[in-house]
Amino acid sequence: MCGIVGYVGAKPALDVVVEGLARLEYRGYDSAGVAVLADGKLATAKRAGKLGNLRAALEEEPPPAGTLGMGHTRWATHGPPNDRNAHPHVDCTGSVAVIHNGIIENFAELRAELEEAGHGLASDTDTEAVAHLLEDELKAGGGLAEALRRVCRRLEGAFTLVAVHTGDPDVVVGARRNSPLVVGVGDGENFLASDVSAFIAHTRDAIELGQDQVVELRAGGVQVTDFEGRPAEVQEYHVDWDVSAAEKGGYDYFMLKEIAEQPRAVADTLLGRIGSDGRLRLDEMRMSDRELREVDKIIVVACGTSYHAGLIAKYAIEHWAGLPCEVELASEFRYRDSILSPTTLVIAISQSGETMDALMAVRHAREQKAKLLGICNVNGSTLPRECDGVLYTHAGPEIAVASTKAFLTQLVAVYLIALYIAQVRGTKWGDEVFAMVQLLERMPEKVEKVLETMEPVRELARSLAGERCVLFLGRHVGFPVALEGALKLKELAYMHAEGFAAGELKHGPIALIEKDLPVVVVVPPRARAVLHDKIVSNIQEIRARGARTIVIAEEGDESVGPYADTLISVPAVPTLLQPLVTTVPLQVFACELATAKGHDVDQPRNLAKSVTVE
């Protein structure tokens, strides 16, 4: 969702804030705005559209120079994305400015109350109500932080709020509930942001803010309390990547860079997983062997691309660990009567660790006394803190909205978890687990090999830029890969794309086949002879009806050649690991096709990187 930056120190605040917004624009790009305090006066500027529109306005009419400020890049919820609804929002006096990420669920009631009291609200947003509530609370005294605490106690929903006030010219105040906010600790300067990438050029020292906490940010220090004003404990941490990891590095798009980074990301996620005794170890899990042996069912909850990783986890967990595994859309999980108990392990997957649907699923599972394990890419985010254990994916920052390297590292994570549980439960011998981890450790070179052979895939994508629809078929773990390929094409090229289990073809989807319709088929390894032969039959069926067949198969598979209009070969790997190599061509395909259509693949329309509201 929205991106937030706050700064107080000695540097020109506007420069720091706009620089931070540029790194957060992946979180929302419907509009952008800034507020700067200088000489006791508040100056704001905001524009609909991408950050470039705001930059142009600031160049045309620069605000007064100041060393305290904040900025916002918006993904619209309440009200259309126009100048009027862009953040910051101010009160009636023009002395309070507020920016916000999330949704205030009781804003209509609050707005009606404010309007009845004589406040004039100028936007359609839920955020503006907070500015006017602060205006009233400040009249009661106590300063901005106390005013924000009192306001937060009245709010319902998920929100991060940052506010400044001319009456408190040396402080930026922030608050969070169910929405991300992190503090950057510098030397004579401090930062607030939705994501550490906003301030990574200035400091790599950060503080996690917990649930229902308010932070006061001054140049000389940081003070954190809960919503009642009681001092709160905080956890400090150091970010293990630098600003270069968040830059494009010569690529036209972050997505291209992140696709290319996948071999390293997979390798980093596997680093240090085997102990000196040759056994797999996952120290971050923070779960004892006894607890894992008590587990009798696993439920994976996730959204979007992470959900597809969860579908593949089911195959790995049931095959290696011998445990029943269900996979649920996190957005649906708590709205039905899921059967959970203290012997249920719920695995929640989220790249950002701030996906609201996943967090609410975790909280529901905790109420049912289930054990909780998170798979996450962001140290210090909410998901790892709310789970009993965590496995970090170590993919580094993923800026492009459409996930690539996060997905592959999530696959590695679920493989490691499945193997670890198998090791603990004794369903696999130690040498079997060790051998499989060794196979995983060879996967980065396999992914690298795929990337080296992608030019024909790019040419194919460019040739299909005029198509209206593409279908994707797969079997076994190839089915989630087909779903992921279709999702990437929807996200980036704005095309109709569907993924199907190939065995379901004759149960309805074959009616969609028509002459020259592109159909991408993910073929299982030849070692799975029954599945392999069945999907070859599927290819023949759709080709007989005029489809254009694009076949992804392992090297040396000559049986599919006669039925493939385009054959994409990937290295031969074990069946369960095949998604690590078959997904990559589909990422490249979607990225290139969208580029050929003239789309911004880093910032597809209507989407944001982290969905922090339900």
C-alpha cells in the first residue's frame, strides 16, 4: 500500500523525503505529496500521478527550506487518485499535516461528527478526519504525541499515521496499528518509513515498532510509547544490505534486475543450512523437535504469488514429511470454520511480512492455539514478530511490484521446511535429507543456465504482443507454475490469462481452445512417466484444435518436440524442484511481452507491492 517517509535532522528535509519516496513508489503511485516545517510555518505540495508530477511542481514552486518533513506516495482506497485526495491532509488551521497508510474503518462516523462540529473537510479520504481530530485534541493541550495517542484510541482499522504540527516544530510523530512503520536511527538525524529502503542511503540501523505504538522522532533521539502513553520496549536491528541493492544496477527495470538476481537469491537462502554434523538446521524456526513431532496437520496461508508457493509446499510436505497439508487463501481463511488445534502448524508466507490478509490469518490461527511459522523476506516486519518461528528468504529488497526472486526463494524455504520436518519426524533418513539439500545447492547454477538461454523467449513474447489471451497448463507442481505464469501476464501485460490443471482440460477449459490461441504447457520430467505421457496427450489435444503450443520441457525430452510450435528447454532436475527452473521463462515472457506493449513493468496499473489492508 502507501509509502511513508519522515525526517528530522540537519539535512534539507525535502531532499531526504523525495529521495525516500522514490524508493517507496513501488508501494503506490496514484499520487504523491510532501510537507515541510520551516520557520514555524507548514508548507505542503501534492500531485496526482507518479512522483515525477510532484517533482515538477516542486521545481516550479519550491517550498521554504526546512530540516523537518514528511512525504507520502499513495495507493488509492478512499476517494479517486487526484490532487485533492493526495496526502498530506491538513486541518482547518493549516497547522497540522497528516499522512496515512491503511484504512480507518470508522471514518464515516468520525467525519460526520467533525462536520457537525463545524469542520470543513476538503477531500474524500478517511485520512483527513485524523488531521481535524488532532486539531481538536491539540486544543486540549499535551502536545502532538499525546494528541495522536488520544486520536488513535478512537480509530478502528489498520493504519500507520505520521503527523507534524507547527506548535511542535522539532518533532515528527508516528503511530502504527496493523500496518508497517520502521524507525531509522542516524547520527543527529532520525527517519520514519514504511520500509527501510527509504532511508538506507543514510543509515542501516533501525528500530522495529510494535503494535499500537507511537513514536516521537527528534534529531537527538527517539521515544516510543503505547497508545496509553506508557514507555514501550523496542527491538533494534541492523539492515544487512545497502543502497546499491535497491538501485537498478544498469537495468531498465527493477524487475529485470530482480529476475537476474535469482541465482544469488536462491544461494543466499540456502547459505548455512547444513550444520557441522551434516544435518539440516533452521535456527530461525525457534521450534523444538518435540513441538514439530506433535504436529499432525499443516495449513499454509498466503496470497497471490505466495499462495502459489504454498501450493508447491503441499506437494513437498506431503511427499517428504508425510503430513497432511492444506493450502488456503489467507483472505478466506478466517471466514470459514477451519479445523485447527494445538497440534496444527500454520505456515504463513509473505514477502513483505506486512500483508494484512496473512497477518489476520495468523492472528485467527493464534486464537485457535495453533503453532505459527512465518516465511518472510523482510527482517523486522510484523509477520515474523507474530509467529512462533520464522524462516527468512534472504532475497534482498524486491522493488518491482510483480514478485520474481521472492517467489523462487519462497520455494526454497518451503522445501527446507518440508525436509526439516521430515528429518525431525524420521520420515527421511539424515543422508536422504542431506542429499536433497545438496541438490538444492546446485539449483542456482541451473537457474543461471535458464537465464542464459532466454533470448528466444523474449523474441516469442514480442511476437505475441498483439494477442488477447494466453492459457497455461501444468500437472503436479507444474499446475501452480501455470497459475503463476498466468498471474504474471495479468499483472504486467493486462491480458486475459488463465492457468489450468492439464487433467481438467476436457472438463471444460478445452472449450476455450481456438485457432492460433497461445497455450503454454509445463511438462513434468520424463522420470514421472505417467504424468509426462498424459500431458503430452493434452498437448496433442489442443494442437489438434489449432492452438499454438509453447512447451516448457526438460533438456533432452524429444517426445514433446513434434507437438511444440515453440519448445523452451530447461535443465533436468527432480520433479519437486522443477518449479525453480520452469518459472523463470514465464517471468521473462511476461516481462518482455508487457514491455513490448509499452507498460511499466515495475509499476503495473492498480497494483501496489504490499497489500496492507483487507
